[in-house]
Amino acid sequence: MFSFPVTVPIRRPDSIETLTVSIDIDKIAVVKSLLDKVEESGVESDFCSLLPATEILLDDGRKLPVVEPVEEILRYLDAYRELDLFFTGGPPVLETREGNVIPLFKVSPCASSVGSTPA
């Protein structure tokens, strides 16, 4: 089970607060962008950076609006898939020549046990 943090905006009567939560990556069903394009309004406000940019649909049907852009969420998902494939893809296949296993790293013989001991 792998999870990653996202920021959820919480609307209060007089303000917007944020809460950082951790989402189990295996429970994510769909990730979609809530903003077609970001338009500059010309008004600087702290609330603009707290607008939900992405909606995460979990496999149990719950929807979670988050502040992070969809590209950032997809980077987490891609990295997870690569790690998952690395660890669950099975053992690496080693090439053989005439029955001998080709080592993955260069093997250099030691002249003696004394020479290989750090001083």
C-alpha cells in the first residue's frame, strides 16, 4: 500500500482553510481536472491558490477535490506504477553464455585478503 499527500480546501463561513491528507493510491479510480484553464483575473487573493484544481474519484464512489494540479497527481501515479512494476515484475532474466552466468557488475579478483581489508 502506497499513499501520497494532497491538500484539501475546507470552506469555513469566513475563510478557507487547508488540510493535508494522505490518499491510498490503490483506491484511486479516476483523476480529472476541475479547471479547463487557469485565467488571470487581475485580482491578487490568497483564496485563488486554494481553489480545487483536481477531483479524485475513489473506488468506493467518494469524490475528493484537491488543490494540486492534475499533472502533479499523475506524476505520483506514474512513479507508483514504475515502482510497482519494478518490485512485482518478477526476477530479472540474466543472459547466459555457454552455461555461465554473466555478472551484472564487473568482478575484480582480490590479490589477498590483506589487500582487500580497509586500513
